[in-house]
Amino acid sequence: MDVSSYLEWPFFTPEHGELARRVDAWATAYFANRTFAEDRDSVDHACRQLVSELGRAGWTRYSVPSAGTGNADEGHDTAARGSPSASRGQLAEHGFQAERGAGDGRVGTRSVSPAFDVRSLAIIRETLARHDALADFAFAMQGLGSGAISLAGSPELKERYLPRVASGEAIAAFALSESAAGSDVAAIRCRARRDGDSYVLDGEKTWISNGGIAEFYCVFARTSDAEVRPDGTVAARGISAFVVDANTPGFSIARRIDVISPHPLATLSFDGCRIPATHLLGTEGDGFKLAMRTLNVFRTSVAGAALGFGQRALDEALDHAVNRPMFGKTLADFQLTQATLADMATDLDAARLLTYRAAWLHDTGRPCAKEVAMAKMTATESAQRVIDQAVQMFGGRGVMHGERVEQLYRDIRALRIYEGATEVQKLIIGRELINMAKKNS
Ligand SMILES: Cc1cc2nc3c(=O)[nH]c(=O)nc-3n(C[C@H](O)[C@H](O)[C@H](O)COP(=O)(O)OP(=O)(O)OC[C@H]3O[C@@H](n4cnc5c(N)ncnc54)[C@H](O)[C@@H]3O)c2cc1C
């Protein structure tokens, strides 16, 4: 694929195009002679190495907005140009205070949240995912795992964790889900009790990516009892967020979880786990909102990753179709094949338009909850369809271990589930539409 073609779209600045080309060149060189074994130890080792290499190359700096990399509109594309990593002083200087003014791409002065450049995050994920699922995962988790600190951490917490996340020296994780609280986030039961200058955490978290290799976890826990409404649903109040270092007494990995596209994943246990009260992120009781704000930034990048997987499947399918001899011709000579390829390419471009529209809306300070949900749902569902069509086109080879399309078939599946499953995205879109209709009536 010509990596630069979609970067001509009006959502992007020239710096975005340059970023995509640089990441692509890096990944092409890095993965030229590299494949990863899928046993747990090899995957853990590969992930640690990838985070470190992505840090050295400058890409993980895009996970941390104040590292002076994120706002390509402002020409802050220092990581893409290979400049040295942001110092602690620079972090303080940028102060996590800039947020884009509504509508015009300017940086305003509201000190509400730092300015993540979601287009850069999605571009990096799309590019890495075209090359390697684990590289995409390692990059993505640095942002998701530290996002709550970027959005709501005290200056001390930002200073302590973010420079090392940006440089790839510290591995981050986001710990929200529990076995009985996945889509229904408000139902979480993990507790955090205030005790003097500390909070004491008790309970479990599960499905936690980077569980077992992360240096710290942004953990969401109840600081007051759940309010069960008359209809049985749980109110979103009373949840708070904390940073927990992996070496804190009372924290442990209860068990590791193995999935079809291997990456570090675990159930975490908190047993009288005492952390300093200063490790609270934002205001006590506002954790649900913080989790949603974090997901609203990173969901669009999940769509970016899905595009990368889907594009790789289309590239593989095209290559196979023009080379596979069949009935005295090639597979590509048949109209059924051409129609399938047309569907695949159109599905992907439609999803790409939705994805980068959502990213652009976010980056320019416009409301975008509905559009982010549309992007995440469409890109992950379309990529799944496209990859399935590629597997079909490969025939028997398509399901053979070691074939790229077989791997993509496994890599894409979880993206339709995590960070809000497709059904949850539909609920968000429906809710936004109805709210708008009620407001206008
Ligand atoms: C590979 C992987 C990595 C993950 N990494 C992390 C991580 O790093 N941190 C973290 O906190 N969590 C993580 N998760 C957890 C993930 O966010 C949850 O799996 C997800 O939110 C779904 O929750 P659940 O598995 O409990 O499924 P459930 O919530 O039980 O959902 C089951 C099904 O019900 C559907 N559903 C939900 N609501 C409705 C409704 N109102 N009507 C009809 N159907 C509905 C869902 O869409 C889904 O299809 C990860 C999960 C996976 C698979």
C-alpha cells in the first residue's frame, strides 16, 4: 500500500504525513528479520523489548501529550524528527494546561486536560498494526495505561511517571475491568478505603493488559458504597482512580490469562494494598468520569489499529489473488474476486474516513462521543470482515499457522470487545441521537 495516500485528506497536517512515513520506515526495518514466538515468556520478553525500542525511536512520546510531541498542528512533532526526549523541566513547562479551543485547532488556555493528538495516536497504531500486532499493543498500552495520569494526575505524579512512560522506560497498565464488571463499569467492587495518609485497596481486577510486566497500574476502585437504583442498575458515583506501583506490598498477580492473539494479560489481586493518598488521580468519587475520558481519547486509536490489521489483510489478499494460478488464469482474473476486493477496499476506506473524522473532531475540541463510537464500531467490525474475506481468498493456506492472514484473524477479534464492545458503541450512538432529538424538540 502507498502509506501516504490517505494522509492527503484534509484531516491531516503535513506533519502527520511525515510521522506516518517515519513510523513505517522504522517498522519496515525493525520487522525485516523479526518474528515473535507465542509462548508467554517470549511474549513478555518481546513486549518489554518493544516498549523500550518504541521509546528509543521516539514513538511512545506520543502517548504523553505534554512531552511536546502531540500537537502536530503546532509543529510540535519533535519525536518524529528524532529529537531528544522531553525533560522533566519541559513537562512542567508545558504544564499539562493547554487544551484546544473549540473548533479552530488553536490551543486555548482552559486547564481542563492536556492535548492528546489523537490523529497521531491513530496514525501510529494503524502503521504499527500493519506490521505487527504486538508492536501496536506495546505502543497503545503506554498511552492507555498512563492516560488517567495525563488527564488528572497531580504535577508530582506526572513528573514521577510520565517522562519514563514517554521514553519507554516504564511499562503502564489500565486496570478497570472486573469479572462481574466489564461493560457495566459502574458495578466494580474493588474497594479503596482512606486510612490517614493512605488508601488501602482490597479486591480483584481482571483482563488487565500488561498485567505481569507493568511497572505501575492506574486502578479504579470504589471509595463509597455502590448505589443500586430501583431498576437494578448501579449509579456511576463513588469510584476513584489511583496509581499503584507493581512492587507495593499487598499487590500481586493472581493469575495470567492466555488469549488467541497473545499479549501479557492478567488478573490482579489487592490484599490490604496500602498506597499513599497522594496517588489519588483527580477528585475522590470522580473515577468513572476519568475512566470514560481516558477511553474517549484512546478508543479512536483502537479504530486506527483495526484499519492497520484490515489494510494488511487487503494487501495480502491482493498479492495472493494476482499470483495464485487457477483454471488457467489467476484468482484475480475472476469477477467474484474483483467484487470481493472492491468490498474490502471500500469497507476500509469508509472506516478510515470515520476514524480520522473522529480524531480530527477530538483534536479540534469539538464534541465527538457519537463519532468516536461510530469509528470504533465500524473500523473493528469492517476489519474483521475484511480479514475473514482475505482468509477465504487464501483457501486452506488461510487457516494455516504461520500465514499472516491467519494471525490477523486472531489479532483483530478482541478489538471488537475491549474498550467498549460493539454493542456498547451502539448504545452510545443511540443515546447521543436521542438526547439530541429531545434537545431539539
Ligand atoms: C484482550 C483483552 C484485553 C483487555 N484489556 C483490558 C485492560 O487493559 N484493562 C481493562 O480494564 N480491561 C481490559 N479488558 C476488558 C474489556 O474491556 C472487557 O472484556 C469488555 O469491557 C467487556 O466486558 P466483559 O468481558 O465482562 O463482557 P460483558 O460485559 O459480560 O459483555 C458480554 C456481551 O454483552 C454485550 N452487552 C453489553 N451491554 C449490553 C446491552 N446493554 N445489551 C446487549 N448486550 C450488551 C457486550 O457487548 C458483549 O458482547 C480486556 C479484554 C480483552 C478481551
